[in-house]
Amino acid sequence: MIMDRIALILTIIGALNWGSIGLFRFDIVAWITGGSTTLLARIIYTVVALAGIWCISLLFRARETFKSFDEN
């Protein structure tokens, strides 16, 4: 499903951003958007959070769904 892939990509981007914050104290999203409180930064943070919530559903799907997904 395309939504799953988009959510995974956004979640990975969010994880990389958190990693850069944890390791280097550098927020990539804030740097790109001009600050963590800008509207664009808040939209990005929200979209990434929604993608993470979507990815929770991947944990509870039936095994058959994943088998058919791997075959495609």
C-alpha cells in the first residue's frame, strides 16, 4: 500500500532528525524552516507524527497482508 511506504519514509526522516538532535543538538527541520516554532516546521512535525501513528497500525496487521505485500 502506498500510504504505508509514505508513512515509513516520513517516520525514517523523523528518526534521522531526532538522531541529529540527540547526537549533535542540531534540529534539521528547524534549520531548514528557520526555527522550530515556524508554521512550516510545525506542519512538518505534525505530518511526521501522523506518519508515526499510521506506522503503529503496521504492528497489528494480519501476517497475510505482509506476505502479499512482499510478493508485489
